[in-house]
Amino acid sequence: MGKQRRLTRENAKKIVSKTGAGAKKAGVGAKKIGSGAVKIAIAPGRKMKVRMGNLNDRMVAVKWTPKKMINEYVKFNIVGIFNSIFAFIIYELFYWINLSDNYRPQAAWAACILIGQIECHYTHYRFTFGSAANYLQSLKWAASIYSTILVLSTISFHILVEELLIYHRYAWAINTVLFGFVNFAFLRWLAFPPELDKSLLSALEEE
């Protein structure tokens, strides 16, 4: 047990500073992990191999096992049910408003993602992960992720509706499920780094 605890401490000193929404000032709890946890190093040009190595180190450090991943994903989806209801209401509102005669469902989908991303970020920050990461830094990461998914999911939505001729409400549900896990994975490791979970920081303070 002692060896595993040291592994967690030693890895956690470096991992948030390499990727994720580590805060410039993450609070006293973050200092327990080490000075590296209070800095962000955004390196778009970093090689994929290095990124994957860093991610593996992080998984080992916080003991992110398949069981833990499934538990977090279930919790993510429970909160996501509320978020999806909110997003669907926004979608229906803008579908009714009709932002574009030629691309009515696509425009409504884009609008529901743009507006819903702030609400989604807050609920996952507050309830799903209980994160202690700097809120604005976390929101910036989330906005980048949501914006990327917005582009990809809108293209997918267009294909479902225009090319495959799927009823637009069914297409909304398919798209939501299709991008659900991708959204979870990127948010978890970039916007809500597990090294800055309040539960982990509290456990380290008690040691």
C-alpha cells in the first residue's frame, strides 16, 4: 500500500502540468500533489507518443481502472440525462424559431450545442467530478472540446438527416449517443483532470 501511495504522489507531481485543466492557482489541496499541479503546459505540437505516455502515467497515478472508468461514465450519463433534456428543449426551441430555411435541423442542433455547453460544463464540474481545477481554465478546455465536437457532430447530423433520410428527432438521439463517450473521455482528462478531484485532494491532505 505504501508503494502505491508513493507512486500516486510522485506521478501526480508532473501529470497535470503536462496535460489537462491544471490551474495556475489550484488551491492548497493542489499543492499537496506538488508544484507541477499548479501549472499548465499547453503544447499543441507534442508528439502523440509522448501524449499517450503521459496519459498512461496519469491513469496509473490515480488508479483509473476499467471499473472506475465505468462508474464515472455511469455517473456522467446520469447527470447527462438532465443535460440532454435541457439540450433537447433548446433544440426544439430553435427548431421552432427556424434559424435557416435550408438547414433548419442542422442550425437548431448547432445552437443547442453552443448554448448547452456552458450548462453541461457547470453540472459536470460541480456534480459529476467534483473538480477543484480552476473554473475558467476548465471552461476553456471544455469549450474547445465542445467546439470540436460541434463541428464533427453537425456534419454527422447532416449526413443522418440529408443523406440517410433519418427523422430529425431520431437523428438527434443517435448523434447524442454517438458522441457521448468521446465527449466523456476528453472532458475527463482535459477539462476535469482526475488529479484535481476534490475527493483525491482531500484524501492526500489526510495522509
